[in-house]
Amino acid sequence: MPTPAKAKKAASKAAKKKTKGFNFDIGYDAESLKTSILNHLRFSLARDVKGATTRDWWLATCYAVKDRILDRYMKTQAKHNNENTRRVYYLSLEYLMGRLMENNLVSAGVYDVTREALEELGQDFDDIINEEVDMGLGNGGLGRLAACFLDSLATLEYPAIGYGIHYEFGLFRQEFVNGHQVEHPDNWLQKGTPWQINRPEYQVEVPIYGHVEYHFNSKGDWYPLWVNTQSIIGMPWDIPIVGYGANTVNFLRLWESRASNEFDLEAFNRGGYTEAVRDKAVSETISKVLYPNDKSESGKELRLVQQYFFVACSLHDIIRRYKNLNEGWGDFPSKVAVQLNDTHPAIAVPELMRILVDEEEMDWDDAWAICRNVFGYTNHTLLPEALEKWSVPLFQKVLPRHLQIIFEINRRFLEDEVEAHWPGDNSKKSALSIIEEGHPKMVRMAYLAVVASNSINGVAALHTELLKKNLFHDFDELYPGRFNNKTNGITPRRFLKVCNPALSELIAEKVGEDWPTNLDKLTGLAKFADDKAFQKRFMQIKRDNKVRLAATIEVLCGVTVNPDALFDVQIKRLHEYKRQHLLLLHILARYREILHNPDKPIVPRVIIFGAKAAPGYDLAKNIILAINKIGKTINEDPRVGDKLKVVFLPNYRVSLAEQIVPAADLSEQISTAGKEASGTGNMKLSLNGALTIGTLDGANVEIKEEVGDENIFIFGMTVDEVEKLRSSGYNPWDFYNENPELKAIVDWMASDTFTPGEPFALEPVRRSLLDGGDPFFVLADYAAYAEAQKKVDECFLDQERWARMAILNSAHMGKFSSDRTIHEYARDIWKLESLPVEK
């Protein structure tokens, strides 16, 4: 009998003999791509050239490109496994990926040859690109940041895996009906996607519900046993993440929920057809939709189950990968870094403790040491109401063993750490406790993440200081040096090279082709800021982008806009603190000025909104209604003409942002100071030559430092001034009564002028500003905002000055590359080394 080693060698030799004469090299020239596309059209899709639709060509092209990406992916994973390298595992409930085809073509270096191949095959490249739908895996800034980070991790060749949920439906597809937001299912997977790879061999069984019993072990000691649980299967789907100009291809692993027992044959045979598939339907609900409405108790329960499901699957996968290459647990912290993107994955802390203590029978202190060496936590909000809390009764129902572990973590934390630092101070224990007293008691997930992590970071310099000063002041005192800042960044590949190719070519001509991975090289543009010829080219590119966006506006909104007007843009999630209603008041003031002084010269503006309001956020939806109703009135008023247009582009998403960002002249970043953690839209817009009007909030502070005071329009109260006004007793009625213009437009807004037949339709917005106490100081900042907008008009009239300012904004955005951010995470938090992959 041959030994196993000899048998394996013989099998390998036989396999090589069978494949002798076959060439597995993948060509990257146009001819090779044409062959691949035609082969996939025929053999993957069973379509001939004559009968193929645009979608067929898109799929065949994606498959051809994916072949080349997967070749690099396999080399990357082989390298990581052979080196038994340290990896970072990024846990996020959102990844706002957008479309992948164009970005992958650029990152893989096959954009030009693919365009050439398709054109030689008689196909319209742009039509094929536009066949793709956005992936419904995220909502706003949190998910878009995660997508940028994955791009940078691969580009910088850091070993990394992202984990999330394979949502069947995205947040929702937004439509406006008579001005109202109407939500429709975002069935982004309806026709499938060519980019994902199913990995059934790595599926995970996840327990939930049940209860805890205590039994004796072989040593006569009590131990807890989580019993009578229900099981859900986590099915992994992988999406390759291509590094730009690198051979590294990392991946994003998304978990789809499936029933452990999908079909009850006995129930079916007795006629219970619905009952037979009930478990399947319930289990699949978990990964059904991004952010189910949690106004109801059942919605809250689903959110908690979602979070645990993806975290449990991910930790199981991380541990499986570790155990394949390592013996024992001693090297786990040196091989694994887990980053919690906000509090959504914080349940990973008690889950890892459960695995180590209950399943691996590890001593509590040793297990806790592993947790603290592995986890890092990124905070993304300064709003206390946005910090997740779960009721103890809900936790007890869904995750009874985890609740016990959280109580034990809290007990040891209060007794061993808080008591040692503040002896006998029960008020500190109450303030810092992971369990918030009340009826019912609540689990503070942010506190759990802070206590368990070796690093807690904010996402802008101001945000981090406010975390340390206010939200986590006592924790910062208890853990000096554990809080640190990592200012957010954006990938310049998608948000300049891909979405603004003409500007990208101009930049490459002036500073070199390698700027997409060396964004600091943009400073070389500064010397051209006063060059008239360069200004002309720069602004012509901007105008061409505005012409393209104007065409999209006409298609989506039925409104014709003038590309020579100032394009004033506010694109972000609809929330009171982001103050879309402050811009709305400015719109009303401009409209009123036009009507009162029809012969007065005015800078024409096209004001562009893009935003979704959470389905349960009634006031945000009323603000959308107000913008749409007022915009419609203005757009149809013949007295206004092209002086003012207001458009709200429906279903804002990444692919729409990629059209808006290159065309924007003015970037509205007007949140209440102290409320926006960072922002990334401000970076994208400024990078593409838009000027910012904004408060000293989030990353606006750092943008101002980079571009200079003279190249940004800053207005409004500072964080300290906001707090001073709040503590002195802010009364919005005072500002309303003292400013005749403000009083007039607030009253006008809530009248039936814009909603004939519905006299109180917009009253909720007015009520929030006055009777509701104006919690985000819209009225207090209005006069300063109006003054800043006058300065914007003055600058835009001087086109040479505006061009100079726009060029200098693009030139000084180098700091805000997500490559810089990821380098800082890797160096300071993850202790991660780059691992280049050879071709």
C-alpha cells in the first residue's frame, strides 16, 4: 500500500498529465478579452451574438473580467495562507458598494482594453456599463466609508477580509408621489449579480433563543449550557475586492440566512403547505432587508438577531481560518485584528467570550485578555440617541447566555477597574455601567465596545476630541491613551478617476499618472491656480459635467436647468442635524427676493438635493415633502425663469452621486456644530473642485485647515457657542421675532401657498423650528448662513476667482484619501504589515 504522501504525489502527477497541453494563462489584451466575452456569452449564458441583449453583453463582460480578477484572488489568498499572515477582519452592517464593473475595470487595469474589445464587437460600452444596478448593501456614510476602506486595504496590499450581511433587499427604492417619499423594495438581486461567489462549504450554524441550564462537568464544577436553541444557517457569498495597481485581491464575505430545516415533509404530506416552509421563511427574514423598521418590538428583535447572526458567522469563520494554520490559542491575538465599525457588531464581544469560555473551556481572565487584544472600535456618532441600547428582557429572550456574559463583564469591570480608579464612588459606577438602570434595564452597546477594545477611535479630529470631552469623558480618564483619531477618507479611484475621467486626465497631465495612489501629489495643481489657460480647461470640464447632470435631471425630474447656473448641492442622509431645512429657508429667501425685486441682478442657481429619510422618521419625510412642494412651485413660476431651480433627485445612491459630485459648484455641509462626526461627501465634492459652505463641524474643520480660510465659506456657531446658547436657555422664538425676513419665510413655508388644499401639510417643519424648540439651532444660524450665501454669490460672479478657489480645493485634498486613513489604522491600531502579491 502506498503511503498517503506517495498517493498524493501520484494523484498530482496524474492531474498534470491530464492537463498537459492546456494553457491556463489569462490574457489581458483586447483580443483575449473578446474571446473570453464571446465564450461566456455562449457557454455561460447560452446566447448567440445576434440574440444577445445589452444585459447579456454586460454579464458576459463581467464574467470575463472576473476570470482575471479571480486569478489574482487565488494568488492573494495562497500568499496570505502560506505566510500565515496577520489579517484585519472588518465587521460592518453596511457596505455601500455602488456598481462594481467600471471600478473593477479601472482597478484591474483593463478599462481601455475592455472598451476596445466591446467596441470591436459592435457594442456600446457606456450602455453596457449602465446596465448594472447598485448593490443594496448600505445606506449612507457608514457603508460608503466601509467600501472605501476595502478599496484602500486591497490597493495598499494589506491582508484583510470584510464581513457583513447578504441583504436580499437594500434600504428601499425611493419614489416621490405628489411630493411625498414612497418606499419600494430595493430588489437589487432580482436578476442576480455576476460578481459574487457562493461558498456553501463554509456555511455556519448559528444558535438563537433557548435558555441556559447549569450542569456539572467531569471535575464536579458547575458550567452553563445554552440549550433548546433554534438554529439558523449562515451561507457565505464572497465579493472580490480589487486593489488598484496592485496584484492583491481581498474579499468581502456576506452572510445569507437560511433555515437549518428548510422543508417539513411530514407537514406538507398532511396538507400543511404553509407550515411546511414556515421555518424557511422565518429564517430567511434575517437577511431579507437592510435596517428593518425598529419602531415595533418585533422590529427591534429582528435588528438584534441580524446583528448577532452576522457576527456569529464571522467569528466562526475567523476562528476556522485561524485553526487551519495554528495550534492552540496563544497566537490568536498576533494573527487576528477585528475592527467593529460602529456599535452594530459589538455583540461580537460576548460571542467571542462565549466561544472561549464555554466551548474552549478557557479561563475567564485568559479569554478576556484575548478579547481586549483583538477588538478595536470605531465610533461614528456624537448623538447619544444613536448609540445602540437593547432592553435586558429582549436580550434575555434572544441571547440568554450572552446576557449572562455581559453582566459578568460589567461586574468585573465595575469592581476591578472603576472601583480601583474611583474608590467608593457609586455615581461613577452608575455612569460607566454597561447596564443602564431603568424600566426596563438597557444594555449600552457602545460602553460594551469601549470596555472590550484595545483602541477606540473617532473619525475626525473634532469628533474625537468631543468623544473624549463629552460622550466618553470618564472612559477617557479611565483608559488614558486608548482613544485616538483616524480622520475619515475617501477612495480617489472611484470618486475622481472613475467618476470624473476628464479631470483625472488633466491632473495626470500636470502631476503624473500615479496620483490615484499618491493623492498628496495634487498639491502640484496649486501652481496652476492662477494660470488662465488651466482655469479655462478646469472650468470647462466642470461645465461639461454639469451638462451631463442637467440631462439626468431632465429625465428624472422633468425640469430643465441651465448648466451655466451655480449648481448648489446637498447630498446626504435626511436628518434634522444635517439641516436640509436650513437650505430650504435660504431657497425661500431667494425666491422671495426674486419676486420682490424682479429686475435685480441675481446669480442663477440650481439647488440639488439627494437624500433618503428613514421610513419611520416622520419629520424627515415632511422636510422632503416641503422641499418638493416648494421646489415645484418655484420651478413652475414664470416670474422666476432660470434664476432659481430646485430639484430633488429620487433614489439617491452611489451611481447617482458619481454624476452629481463632478458637476457640483457648491457643497452644502451645514450640520449643527458638534453633531456630524466627520462626513465624507464634503471630501468627495471638494476633491472634484466644489467649494464648501459649512459650519465648523466634523471634517469641515480639517478641510478648512487644508484649503485655507479664503477658499471655503464658513459660517455659524462653533461647538462651544452652541453649548453656551443651549445652557443659557435657547429660545428660537427670539430669533424668529427679531428677524423680519426669517419670520416671513417660516410663516410662508407653512401656509397653503405651496400645498393648495392642504393648509397644514408643512406645519410639522415650522412646529419643529418653533414649538419643538429647534433642537439643531436652525434659526440661530440662519442670519450667518444667509450672509455666507451672499459671499458665495459675490465669488461666483468673479469666475476667475471662483476657478482659482476650485482648483485650490482639489489641490489640497491629499490628506483625505482613505489610503492615508488605512495606513494610520494599520500602523496604530491593527499593527498590520503590507504583504505584496507577485504577478
